[in-house]
Amino acid sequence: MADEELAALLQRYYSGEGGLWPTIRERVAAELRRRGIEGARHIRFRRRDDEYEVIIEDASGYEPE
């Protein structure tokens, strides 16, 4: 689950505030580095009541169109 700070950023982002995505991505990337997780990742968020679930999937085979 997203911590309070990330959840607040996500709330602002999904409410339409622009320019937050780089900050959100960096917060998630910093947490992954802290946990020793390397490599390309696909990041998604799912709202759960008043919280956000952070869904991180391996994206090593992902090819952008």
C-alpha cells in the first residue's frame, strides 16, 4: 500500500493536478532501490477506499509502441 505521502500525491494527481507524475515515479523508484529491486518496472495504482495499492510488475519484455 502507498504510504501517506505517496497517497496524497496520487490523490492530487488523479484530481487533475499536473506535473506530479515524475515525483510519483521517483518516490516508487526510490522505494524499489531501497528494497534492492532493479530493472524495468511497470507501475500501476489501484484505489482501495481511502488508500492506494501500488502494483509493480516486471517490464523487462515490454516494448513501447
